[in-house]
Amino acid sequence: MDPDSVSPRARHRHSAGVRLLVAATALWAAFLALDLVANGRWWFWLVPGLAPPLLFLAVPVTLLALAWTLPAAGSGLRRWLVPAVVLLLVAALPRTGLNWAALKPGSAAAAAGPGIRVFSWNTEYWDTTDDPDAFYRFLHAQDADVYLLQEYLAWVRGTHTPIDELDRIRREFPGYQVVVAGELVTLSRFPVLAAPTVGPGVAADAPWPEVFTRRKVLRTDLDVRGRAVSFYNVHIPVQVDTRESLFGRAFYRVVREADAARREQFAALERDTAANSRPLLVAGDFNTSPAMGDLDPLRAHLHDARAASGDLYPGSWGGILGADWWRLDWAFTNDGAAVDHYAFVDDRGLSDHRGQELRLSLPHRNQDRCRWHLLESWCARHPRHP
């Protein structure tokens, strides 16, 4: 089309649209730069971190589509705008929560087979808001060797309240050992060797509210077929109080206080797992999405179980428009353990979180030794070396 034949009004609309696109791209670039600096470091960034992680994919893809469709008159602008948006897309991908391993053929292992079956789940106030029989039937259906369960409590008159269902738990799970700390419950078919404290020390006779507030990691060392394995049951404090207005001071006071509490728990968990030479699994409700940097230090030295999932976008919480847009529940291992199967399980309306179903395997001692040995031929010559 001859540019001279375009009406002044059309040219004005086009010019305004181009300026808006450039401004939107600049704003997104500024947001990503601030995210790089502030995410996981500044308490306030917990608020923008509430956005669905897929926003980090949707925004640059939309900008790219608009830049690509610029008319011929804007080809000069398109030549630099498209590469710029592509770079912004690449920079944002780590925050999207996408599981690229799911694109590999046969990436998801079958649930059946040998290994340690683990089920981790935020129960949402245990069975106090559900049919208790249905609640326990759901737990039995998982047939796990180890259960890592959160929110063993009730919500009464606007506050967290302790419950006592240990007798029923023991009746429902005969042969399991039960370890409880505040709101955290670990059930194990394997013998319990120890339950070392992780994080702030709490006196043995401390009142339940103090234990609930400060014990957000329950480590249980188990004797798994002759090997000591550490299981970490985690529930990191939530960062906001949805009862407070986003425009009120109380909302941000809660965020700031929650940030301090979260940092304390994360730091303790990072220290303990880094110092633990045993095979280990860390699982639970982290109240942290892939778009938030709080988990970055932990992910730096542990392996995300996500790679064993067949879901391109694994989500565990949200339930908006029939989809879970946030992954708040995580599972990690160190080099001594591997996750062969990982999936989120439908909660059947019993919770606002989907459960995490895992199958854990432990490399043979020979494999542990071989992993660190530089000469593969040594392993071949000594297949039964202890």
C-alpha cells in the first residue's frame, strides 16, 4: 500500500500503536531487570511473585507476536525489536516453571515398580473440613512407604488450632512409625533412626503455637533396607494474609514478617541438606512458585524431581478455570537418591493442594563408589567392591 494513500488518522493510530508496543517492551525489560536484582532478596518482591509463572512466558510471546506483525513501514523497528523481545523471552524462561524434560520421549516413568513410594501432601486442615473416612481412604489409596503430610491442625475462630488424632492415625496405619512436630506428620514403614531438629531450636515443653510457628521442617532419618536415608517434611510459611487489603499497611507488614520467617526456614534447610552426606529427599508445601527466587539456593545443590514428571507445566495449586496455575509443592534429592517417578495427584476435593506422588531409588553402594572414581575400568574390575 502506498504510504501516501493512508489517511492521517490511520497513520496516527499506527504510530500510537508502535509507541505503545515499544513502551510495553521497555517496561517488561525494566521489570525483568528488577526481578533479576530483587527476586529472593527484597521482601517486597514476594508481592509481584504472586503472579502466575506462565506470565513470564505469555508477556514476551505476546510482545513478539505484535513486533513480528509490524507492517512494512515499521520494518526498521522490527529488525531490532524482534531480537530484543527474543532475548527477553529467553531471560524469562527459567521463571516459567516449564518442564522441558517432559518433551523427551518416555520422560515419565511408570508408577509401578520397585523403589520407595513416597506421598507428600498439604492436607488443608487434616480431616477437620472433610469426611474423615474419605480422608483416610484417600491416604490409604496412595499406598506409600513414607507419607510427608502438612497441616495436621484445624482452623478455629480465625486461628490455627492443634488437634489430636494420633490414636486414629496409628489405627489406620498399623506397622507405620509416626513422627509429629507441630503441624507436620511423617509416617514410615521403615524404622526411625532419629529426628534431628532443623532450624530454630524449640524446647521440648514449648507450647504448641510456638512449635507450629518455628518448626516448619521435620527431618526424619529412616533405616531403609539397611541404609540411612533422610526425609525432610517441609511447610514454608505463606507470604501473605488474604484477609488484609492489598492497599492497607497491614498487608505489607505481614509480607515483611513472613519474609523474615521464610528466610530463617530456608536458610536452616539449606544448611542442613548441604551438610547431610546421606541420601535425602526434601518434599512439601514451599508456598513458593517457580517465578520466585527463594528456592534458588536450594535448587543450586539439590535436584528437582520435576525432571521425572511427564507434565510440561506441573502445577499443584490454584484451581482457576480448571487448571492449577502455580506449583507451590516441590520435591528435591541429593546425589545419593534419584526420583524415578513424579506426579501430582488429584486431591479429590479434600485439599486446595494436589499431592506429590514419588518413587525414590537409591544407587547401590558400588554405584556410589563408581560415581566418584575417575577410572571406569576400576569399577569394571571391582564390581563387588564394598
